[in-house]
Amino acid sequence: MKSTKVLVTGAGGFLGGYIARDLLAKGYEVYSFSRSTYPALEKMGVVQRQGDLSKYDDVEAALEGMDAVIHTASQVGMWGRYEDFYKTNVTGTENIIKACHKWHIKKMVYTSTPSVAFGEESLCNANESIDYPDRYLSMYAETKAIAEKMVMLANGGSLSTVAIRPHLIFGPGDLNLVPRVVEAAKKGKLKIIGDGENLVDVTYVENASYVHVLALEELSPDSPIAGKAYFLGQGPIKLWDFTNELLKRSGEKPVTKKISFKLAYFIGFMIEMVLKLIGKFDVHPPMTRFVALQLGKSHYYNHSNIERDLGYKPKFSIEEGLDRLFAKK
């Protein structure tokens, strides 16, 4: 029997690497598509194809012969040029969908983000019926929302699509979330924004990978998940309790200093204005309005739909995820 060929965009990244590993473990023939080659993927047995997501010819060549696509690659960041986010997140996704139709690929799983639903107010136990906000303070969130809508509209006919929105992914191999928190704490630049009582979802990376593979296997034209988006997370938990647990396990002191949400938001606004004025887009600003909202507001979601439609239950608890993250090598 012929093995199923699955292409994972962004397999050289954090979540994508876990997805590739889990697919291989289940007997799939796994291909990756990214700008670079990765020795770790080669070692695993992933066939690597190089190219640029924003160039259709590259994407078409990469998807030739595939049975399914898990589209995880994206331009991530709290600051930058809008055209860079758009080129990767929107044009790249448009190219994936177009190539899926070209090669009659039947399944597409899209890695979205809960930020597509997050505006300027707290979201508490929100489900997938919530509308997209009227305006975004994050170029990442805005372009991911445009792409997600495209993926949902593409469902039908020969192509079945689904979007997964994992929240605050952590785990071994993370080069973003936890390292930046620890580095900021070391430099004394981390402060609690607001009263420190805001609640969030987090997601252990192996749970996020498991859901993507599960969605791939369940996806079909008559599946209840076809054409839908799903929040994914574990919580709610207090963001700053979780942050301090990360710092404690990293050997750092807990963060106790506070700054009001209004002041953090104002500082973020001023930093954005100055960076725009001087044309500086290739930096990681210490604060933006979106970062202030993320760190000072609650954002956690109802997971009953993904539990019902996919039969999803986390394989690892938050505590188990932390244990695996900080396990001695």
C-alpha cells in the first residue's frame, strides 16, 4: 500500500518539527518546505524542498505529488514591516491553496492563532462563534486573520481545510517564548502589567502537534471539522503565576514589580510612533500596544468544540509539559 505523502511548511521550526516527527512515527512520508535546509530534519528522514512561500512557482513545485499539506510556516513578530507579514502570511497561504487545487491535494491543515480573534478587550471563555475584531494592533494577527479566512473559504469541492489556533506554545526546542521571558527577567526589564490576575491559555507543544496530526486524519469533505477553526489551549491559568514558574525553574528570581496597564499601553504607543518616524522595523521593541494587551489582559478560550469534534484530550498536562521542558539532558 502506498504511503501518504504530507508536506509540512515550516518543519524546521518549533511546532513544525514536532509535527514532522509525529507524522513519521505514524508511517507518513514527510516532506518539508522552507527557505533553508535543516540537519535535524535530514536525520529524521524528512525530504526537504527549498523555496519561498511568497513565490507561487516555488510552492507549486514543492507540493507536486503530495496528498496533504500542514501549513505551519508564518512570519511571526510583534513589530516589522506590514508588507513582510503580508507576503509570507497572506500571499504564502494563497499560494498553498492555489497549488493544492493545481495538484488535486485533498487535505490542508492550517496553523492559525487565537490572536485572530483578539482585539483590545479581554476574552474570557470565548468560543469560535466570536467575530474577528474591527481593528488589529498586531500586523501578525491581522495578516493571520486574512489568511485564516482564505483557508475557510477554500474548503469545499476536492479540498477540505481546517484551522487550528494553538495559544502560547511552550516546550523543549522553543527559541521564542520562554527564552525571551527569561532574558528579559535577567536584564531586569520584565514587569507585571496590571494587577497580575489576568488569565490565559497555554499549550504544551506535543499537544499542539498531536492535534494537527489528529485533524489531518479526521479531515474529509463530510467531517464536522471541515471548513472550521478551533481554539486550542490548556487553562485558564494566571499568566504571571506561569511566568514566575518558568523563571523559578530557570533559576531566576520571580518578577514582582508592577506597571499599570494604561502606562504600559501608552509606552507601547510612543515606542511604535518613534520607530515608525525613524523607519526602524528590524528591531524587537521592549513594548508595543499589542504586547501590553497580551501581558495585561485575559485571553482564554472554550475548548468544548475541539473536544467534541475531534475527541481531543491533552496528552500532557501543563505541569508535565514544564517537567519535560526543564528535564536535565
